[in-house]
Amino acid sequence: MAGGINNVGQSGLSYVDQLKALQGNKKPDETTGKQDLKQEDFLSLLTKQLAQQDPFKPVGNDQMIAQMASFATVDGIGKMNNQFDTLNASMTSNQALQASSLVGRDVLVPGAAGVKQADAGMAAMVKLPQSVENVFVRIENEAGQLVRTLEAGAKPAGDSRVEWDGKDENGNPLPAGKYKVKASGLMDGENKEFDVSTYANVNSVLLGKGDGNVLLNLAGFTSPVRLAEVLEVGKA
């Protein structure tokens, strides 16, 4: 017989190694495809270990406590993971509920590409690393053609809002669609391009695919945007 609770037969495998071996031999669940060890698996293995121990060298109290502590730790980790999954689902639902108040409002999202609605203009935010004497804003259509140039004037360092009335150089309203806002200016004697973010209207709110993300469907955007990417919430 094996000497001590740490052995089954003559395998010489530790308690943890035997658990791993048992898990590896379990067939995947037909419905979920998972390989999970349940509480009865641990108890069954522990009972077999006790039944096969050497009666002349019975397990000591310290070994028994160590085995039970290992079992309690593994079982506790499994329960904690389940609790975290429940908490994550609850937090995602709460985020989605809060984000629902954004429907119909404008939000600022990274990227120079924005959507112009019919009979309306566009607003954007230019991020300046330092103050600039004169900021120039260029509006390009979806084909990359320049349709309007604006002189925004002097701007301080930080975020500066710029607006376009939706018209071309001759004052004619341009059709609805996607447009790109670009900003540049002289900085330290050189012409520099600056980061631009644009505003978009929120159509609806979506829950992520089990990853805890809340997604926003924006007017004119083909792909949703994560709530965490929103830089600012504008007017309704």
C-alpha cells in the first residue's frame, strides 16, 4: 500500500497533481464543453486516498489539515469566480441603464471623421499642445476633397471647440454625409497638424458580448463606439 495520504497506490502523485489528472480525464460536458471539477469529485478523491493509506503509517493531523486547506482554497476560488461573474453582469446592466440617458444627446468621440446631418453643421474639438496664434480648420468630404477652409483665430493650449455651418466656400449648403475635420497652425515656426475629435448623436445603447462593455450606436456610424471612449457629453 502507499505510505501516506499524498499517494494513491504507487503513483507518487501529490494531491494537487491527482486533481489535475482527474480533471484531464473527465470528458467535456456534452452541453457546455467545459471540464469542471465539482465538490463531489474532491470528496471522492479524498475518500479514496484515506481508504488506500498504509494502516501502519496513517496520515498525520498536519497532512490532513493541509489537504483540507487545499480543498477549501480551490472550492473558495471557484465560488469567488462565480461571484465576480455575477457582479460583472450586474455592473454592465447598471452601466447600460445609465447610458440610456445619452440617447438623443451629442457625445464627443476620438477621430476627425464626423457625420453632417441635413440642414445642419458640425462641431469638433481641437487639442492644442500649446497656444497657437491662428488655427486653420479644413473640411473634407468623404472622397477627400477640400470643401471649406475656416480661420479659427488664436486659441489657448488645451481643448478648443470649432464649428462649421455646413456650407462650402460660396455659402451653399452641402449635403448630409460623412466629412473629415482637420486642424493645423504654426507652432515654433513650423506648420503642425493637431488631434481632432468630433461630436455625434447617440441613437441607441447596446450591451457588449459578455465582456462588460457598453456600446453606443451613433448616427451615421457603421460601427458602435464603446462608452469608455466618450470624451464629453454635449447637448440633447
